[in-house]
Amino acid sequence: MPLYHHTALTRFARALLTRAGLSPAIARDVATILVEGDLFGKSTHGLALLPQYLAQLESGKMSPRGAPKILKKSATTLLLDAHYLPGPFVLRRALDWAIPRAQKHGVASVSIRRCHHTACLQAYLRTATDRGLAMLLCCSDPANAVVAPAGGARGVYSPNPLAAGFPTTGAPILIDTTTSSLSNAQIARHFRAKQKFPFAALQSAAGQLTNDPAVMFRNPPGSILPLGGLDLGHKGFALAILVEALTSALAGHGRAQKPTRWGASVWLQIIDPAFFGGRAAFARETQFFANACRQSKPRTRTRPIRLPGDQSLALHARQLKQGVALHPEILPTLQPWLKKLRVAPPVPL
């Protein structure tokens, strides 16, 4: 598989986005976060999103310029209306606001309504952990209803991803997961490739369990099981409710307004351990826990225990040095846009 230098991919993505009408400053943030997604190995939430983003710009459903509107603000809280500006641009501005305030007051929280897609949540976490801060980030899509509540057979809510970053004395712990069994992007990719999943995490509209992604594209469509599946899905359902409350409910805008545009309600919180037990004590405890987990006896000798972020951080470091391996479908799906916007493809190393 050809490898690409990450800066070349960033320039490539910026060129496409600016040619499509996105302002240069916003395009820079979007391109950077998308490439970070691929560096971390989140290939469904990296440059694979570019065709959809470009289509959203062309249709006017993604705002190409401007700034989020401040609706409410205190010393430690901020409510924004992003007017469907790209999520990477909005979240980087939110981090610029929250980090210094958390360092001054201990905690800072940002609630965002009507944000466009946020891309890979893990790509934002080190902005906090590299400064010795903890971070919580989650989002929901009020216009998306594909995940069934525990015991249900029809989609009600979105996959509702939840991410968190914690510093240690070594590598940070970087959590990035969904509260559903699968993400929309995973299902779409398997459907395009005509591949079934190795496990049954979907169900038909009649409630029949299946591993076939095609069920989500039928009329009526199927639904995704909550994290935990049929046996333990009540736990994933509970986490999804938590995300809904932190995102749309706190933002004051969500499913009750019945929006139709692809977007996100977002919750971002930065915590400075210095205002609690102390940064050194925090890192000592997280590192102790990480070591205890990694050193515990694995069920399979050839599969050592990993903490969230271990594999992604190792891949990120390797790809920074050796080049980024793009998923095989990414450049072919971008070919129509390359021709239309007159942008040359990136050159492999």
C-alpha cells in the first residue's frame, strides 16, 4: 500500500476544501484534523470524510465561513451556536477558549449547538493531555436516528460517540468509542464493499438480528444495537442517554426541534487536576492504574493487554516517520472531486 507524508496529505485536503469554497483558515483546521484521524488509524473518520464534506459545502449544508455565535458565557462556561460550521474549526476554537480558563479556574465547559460533523474525536484529546489536563468530549447528531434503544426494534438516536483523554507520567490514555455497537461510517464502508460483519450488531425493522449492513439501507431501514448488543445493550443505552443529556439537552437544541441537516450537538469539558489532588498525584494514579492493567495476566499470551490509545499512539508515531497508509477506497472516491476542483492527487513517498 503506498505511503504519503502527512504534510502532503494536509496540503492536498486544504486545496480541495478551499477550492470548494471553505475559507483558508477553516480549511486548515479541517484538513489537519482529518489527517490526524488517518494518523491515528481511524480511517473511516479521516480523509474518507472528504467526499461528504465537499458535497455538503457544494449544497450549502456546511457553512464555508464565519465564526460560532456566543449565546451565553460565564467565567467557566460557554454556549455556542456554530451555524453548521465545520466541526474541526469549531472545536479548535472551543479548545482555545476552554484550556486557559480551566488553567485559571480548574474546570471549563463548552456546549455547542448546530455544529457540523466533528470528524475523529481522538484527534482533539492530546491538545489537553499534552498540557497535563483531562478532557471529556462527546457529541450526538439530532438529525440521525439509527440506533435502537435497549429492547427496541427501530432507530431512535445516533451512535453518540464519547471520548476522553487523561495524562499519565508516560503516554496519555485516549478513549474514543461509540455508545452503539457500530458507527454509521463503519456500516457504510462495509455496505459499499458488500462485506458482512463478523458479528451480529444490527437488526431488521422487524427486530431480526443480522450482520448484514444492507439492512440499514432498506425500506423500512434496520437499526444498530446499542453497545453491548442484545445481552448487555442496556449499558450502552444508558451511556447514550448520558451523551444526549450532555450534548443536545445542555445546548438547548436537539431532537425536539427535528433538525434535518447533518450536524452535531457537542459537549467539551477541560479539567485541570492542579485544582483538585494535583497534577503530579493525578498522573501518578493514572499511571499506576495503566501499569496494573498492562501487567495483569492476559487471557491469550500472544495478545497483551492494551489501554485505550496505546495502539493509536504507536501507529501515529510510526506513520509520522514512515508515511500514512490511506484506506484503498479513499482516493478513488475522491477522483470526481479532483477532476471537478482541478486538484492533483497527493504524491506517494
